[in-house]
Amino acid sequence: MNRMSQFEDALADRILVLDGAMGTMIQRQNLGEDDFRGDEFADHPGELDGCNDLLVLTRPKVIEKIHRQYLEAGADIIETNTFNAQAVSMADYDLEDRCYDINFAAAQVARRAADAVEIASPDRPRFVAGAMGPTNQTLSMSPDVDRPIYRAITFEAMREAYAEQARGLIDGGVDLILAETVFDTLNLKACLIAIEDAFEQTGKRLPVMISVTITDRSGRTLSGQTLEAFWISVAHANPVAVGLNCALGAELMRPFVEEFSWRVPVPVSVYPNAGLPNEFGEYDETPEEMAGVLEEFAEAGWLNMVGGCCGTTPDHIAAIAEMASRYAPRQPAEPIKWSQFSGLEPLTIREDSNFTMVGERTNVSGSRKFRRLIKAEDYEAALAVARDQVEGGANVLDVNMDEGMLDSAQVMGDFLKLIATEPEISKIPIMIDSSRFDVIEAGLKCVQGKA
């Protein structure tokens, strides 16, 4: 039986247990600058202390031991130590050129740990998930309040960085890919396309998991999407599982886990923090407290995978694993058969829906006023046209920039980036309208929802 079939069988058979926090365990090792440098990076310019991903090259035995601790505590799935191991984030340490090596090594370190524990208990396979974090940039928001169109990185640059990371993980021997702690759905779209690129380049296809993080009790991502809108935006990727991690403790995640449970037709994963951080930035929730809350989720039938994020340790995972062993896995929800689209919020078109109103005044081919504003680069006034349509009841906003005197692809991208900064406009889905595929593609790279 191949690894993918083993994983799918295990997922159908029981609630699988994810590992806990790697960062928390690394902090307990009291490592210093020399540990992060090792021999290989002894002459590297700048400080490396805190570059946890690099430890798979400089102190691999430390990372392997942490993996073993989580596996021996009952984890079925361990994540590679690669949360920031792509060129976007590693630029902070001038290590962009070592990202493939870090991911390859991290996958092998985790593989050794998983294989060793599986040999000792061959009746229960252990799996390695290649962890891909959200980066330290965002494609949906400008870092400069005075330049709302500006982005610190392009969609293609993020895609290339993620593709290199995914290749390293795949070549190193992971069983699945985990895009985690998603705070911007457009970042995730770049990641998902990059994973597909890596599958084509390596000739290997693995299951893909997605885990989103919400910033507070509003139930929205940092970039503003509701969970339903988020799922509609990424369902096309056919992930093997989708879930929630980080940001909140288990208790505060309760309503959002329940929503995912009845909404999504794929397995659901949950790995919360050990409560909220205290005034010292530490996490106080005990293994028993955390497992107690998560047991209520399991009893309600909401869980397929469960583990821990920030502040959790092997003790937390042991308590969670013992609890999870007593419950059957969640049964996926029925797929929704209606057409669904999303901006920051969802739009579902049912058989009994009223007419769907499309706002068509943001169209240079159909509105002289809008064409005049776009040609004059009066984007504030052009935005007012879009806002008027939404306030007037438009369910979808049609944007068309096909005009011979315009660089249509550039203008489409700029205007959609501007719309993304206006929640009252970007809450509805965008209809990217063009007779040119390059313009449609440029627009899709600027929209986090399902257009």
C-alpha cells in the first residue's frame, strides 16, 4: 500500500493526532548564536539566532529529538521545521539561496524520526507533513497607508518562493503538504499554484492540507474574509483536509470549528494555541485543560485531525492523543450544489435566489464617465463609482479595462488592488471582465476571493 492510501485509510479510521509547537520546544533548548551558525554558517554576515528553520542544517539532532518526543507522545503526523523556510521570509537572514537545502534537510530529519517510531510500532503509520507558513508579506494589503496600490511583493515572486520550498519538501520525502496559518487567501492562492508547479516539476503528487488562522472573535482572517468566503475561495484546490490553527485557544475557536464542521465536505483539522498568551507572552493552558475543551469538539463529531500550536508541548499532545482515541472521526458534510462566489463575504446563488445584480459601471467599455476617470488616473473618483454600485445593491462588481489607449493588464491589477483596500466594496465578488486572457490573469492575481 502506498503512503497516500495509508494516509487516506488512517484518516477514515480514526481522529488523527498532529504534533505540537516546534518553536516552544526549541526555546526550551536554550540555544545560542553558535548553535544556529554551526560550522557551515560560522562566517555568515548578520545574526542567525532565532532562525529556527536553519537548525535542520546546523543542529539536526535537536530537531529530530523534538520530532521523536511528539511521536512518542502519540502524534500520527509531524510537521517539518520549515514554517519560514521560503525566500520571502528567509531574506531577513540573507539565506534566500539556502531555502531548498533547508526544506530538503528538514523533510529528511522528520522522515528519520517518523520511520524510526513506525518501525517500533508498524501497525500504526506515522506521517510527515511539509509545513509551509504564510510568509511575512501580504498580497492583499499594502504595507504603506499612503500608497494603497503598492505591494511589497508580487504574486509571481511569492509563487516562485513557495515552489522552491515545495520542491525541497517533496524531494526530501514528506507524505503530504500543509499550507498553514493562512492569514491572507491571496498568499494561499500563490502557495497552492506553487505546489501544483512543484508536483509537475518533481513528478510526484501528494495530499494537500490547508489551515487558516483567524485574528479575533469576529471569525475573519487578517485580510478580512469570513470563514465561508475563505472556503469558497480555495475549495477548487480539493484539499485532503481544511481547518484552523494558531491565534486563539481551543475555547475561543469553538464556534468556528463548528462552522467548518457542518460546512465543508472534506476532513476538518484543529490545532489551537495553549490558550491566549499572558503578559509575558507565555501560554498557560495545561494539557488537561486543553484536552478537556477539545474533547467536547470530538464528542460533538467535529474533528478529523487534532493537535496543538503555540505553547503546546509533548505533554499536551499526549493528553490530546489519549482523548482522541476514544472518539470516532467526523463525517464530512454534504457538498453544496449551488454556485458560490466570494469577496470578503460569500455569495451563493440558489434555485430560489432573486436576480443577481451585477454592477457594470466600473467598465471602461460601457461607461464614459468611468473611462474618463481611469484614463485620468483619478482612482479615488473611480472607486466612488464602485462604491455607489455596491451601496445601490450590486451583488457582483464587473470590472472591465479593455481600452486601446490603456495598459489593460496593469490598470486592471492596480484598480483591483485599490478595491482590496476598501472592505465595503471588496466584500462582494469581483467579475473580471475582458476579452484578453492576460488581463483576466492579471486580475486573478489581485483578488483573494472566488471571482
